[in-house]
Amino acid sequence: MKWNLPNILTLARLIAAPMVAVMFLYFTRPYADWFALILFVSAAVTDWFDGYLARAWKQETKLGAMLDPIADKAMVVIALMVIIGFSSWSPWLVLPATVILFREVFVSGLREYLGDVAGTLKVTQLAKWKTTLQMIAIAVLFSQGVFEHYLGMSVFGMDDAMISAILDGREEDVLGLWWKLAGMNWAGQAGLWLLWLAATLTAITGVDYFMKALPHLKEPR
């Protein structure tokens, strides 16, 4: 095994994946949301850097090729698990997440079955966009949790009448309820749209991979 900076970055991303979930075990919200968001975004950025550096420095290795897709899938799967676990289990969130999780498990199993043949099925540009979109959607959904809990902290102790008066402009918005509510709603809607788009690309790339693998799955006559 050859350890270089691209491989170290990939390994760091793999280690960061479960740490996103650990943040919610040892920190209260919204600090857990902040730490998880920063950790996830930082790890996602390394996904671009490790590949770029490996190609630029001609340091592509079998170890990196093996760890990179595992790290990507671990980040996405664990982050989605955390988001769903702390959500209201809305079907609009659960359904695209299920599509993404199913595709990742299915393709991983298919790659394992194909063995050495899997290496000949190159990752498409659409698949790279799929991964990028998944990570952006997840980051936006994590940011929703930040807005939501700062809003909850701001309205603590207020009755519905006071909250309505502030949001309607009849009372001064000293605590910034309006922008916190707007941020929460925007992040929630944008995150869902991005996740559905990511799920669509995920399904398309999954079918594409299966069709390319199909000739290798036929029984000999």
C-alpha cells in the first residue's frame, strides 16, 4: 500500500463519515448541526482535492481507487441516516433517500460480484455529478437544522400571539425571527429539491451501470 497525500485525504474522508453521526451523540443541538455541517462540507471538499492531486501529481494508486468510492458512499449513507433520524420522517425525504441508499447498496454488490471486470466499467461524468449533487443536498439539509434550532431558541417562552405579531411586522423583530424562519424554510425546500434531483440522477446512473454489467452476468450456454 502506498501512502501519499491524496490517499491520506481519502482516508480522512472515510474516518469523517461516522464522525458526522457521532456529533449528535456528544453535542446538543444546534452545535451538533454546526459541527456535522462543517465536518461534512470539509470532507466533501477533499473528494475533489484528492482526485485532482492524484491526477496532477500522477499518484493514482489501487488503494486510492478502492477507498475513494467507499468513502463517498459512507459519507452519503451515514449523513442521510442522521438527517432522516432527526427529521419528521416525511415521505418526501424518505423516498429519495431510499432510492439513493438502494442504488448504492445494489451497485456495491454488483461490483463485488463482477470482481476484476468491475474495473473495466468506468465511472461516468453523470455519476460524478450525482455524487456532487448528493453532497450539496445533504449539506443544505444539515443547514436547515441549524436555522431550525436557532429559531426554536429565539421563540422559547413566547406565545403564538407574540410570534405572529413579530412575523407580521406588528412587533419589532429584535431576535431575527423572520430571517431564521426564512432560512429554515429555504434550506428545507432547496434541500428536498436537490435531494430529489440527486435521487433521479442516482437511479439513472444505477440503471446505466446495470445495463453495462448485464453482458457479464449472462450464464454461459
